[in-house]
Amino acid sequence: MSKLHFTTKHANAATVQHDWYVVDGTNQTVGRVCSKIAAVIRGKNKPYYTPHVDCGDNVIVINCEKVVLTGNKFHDKLYMNYSGFPGGQKTEAAEDLIKRRPEVLIERAVKGMLPKNRLGRKMVKKLFVYAGAAHPHAAQQPKELKF
């Protein structure tokens, strides 16, 4: 009787293929779309996903000012920044933040869903968020990612 020997293939920097995807944020719920974007950036949609290797794809988010917050979160959700100095804590409601800098809403949500280590800091650089429908990454020929 012959012995079968199977080995698990682990991804490494030489074998990983990084693709480009574009996501339209129009009428998308922030948390739902960001969790799916974080999974793509991390590489969990690939069959050769390896936790300690950056095998994720680049994601471009357009129309981020048209995302939707459910319930009363549009008025009640607060985003806080702290400068490190006494009295340096500033809060801003989601409705004010989306008017001033709509990209931050998506960036902070996705960053919070990625690992908090060197690999996570490398992964967050693969997210590109734009307020309008135009983006400067046409040369990468991104594919549309639908959820």
C-alpha cells in the first residue's frame, strides 16, 4: 500500500499576486462595506491565505461621502482625537466629519478591523479612499468589487 504525502502550501512574498479592486460607496452601510474591504485587504478571500504574510489586494473606494450610517449614528456617533496635551481631546460628530473629511470615516473603520502590528500598518497602506467618483489609479486597471 502506497503512502500519500500531502503538504500545505504557504504563501510568501514571491508567490502572492496583489490585484486592484474598486468599490463604490454609494448607499453602502459603513460597517458592512468596511468589514468586507478589510477582508480583501487582508487576503482572506484568497485560497492561499496565510496570516503572517501580506497576501491581500489593493482597494480603491470611491464616492465615500455617500455612505450610510444606520439608526441615529449619523448624529450620535462621535470620533475622538487626542493631541497628548492636557485639554487636547477633541470630539466631532459623524455628520460633521463626513462634511469636512469623508475619507476618514472609511479609513478609520477599516484600520480598526486590521491587525494591530507591523503587518497591519503595511496593509492599511493598500486602502485608497476618494470623495468623488474619480481616482488616479486607472493605470492599475482595477476590477469592480461588488458585495
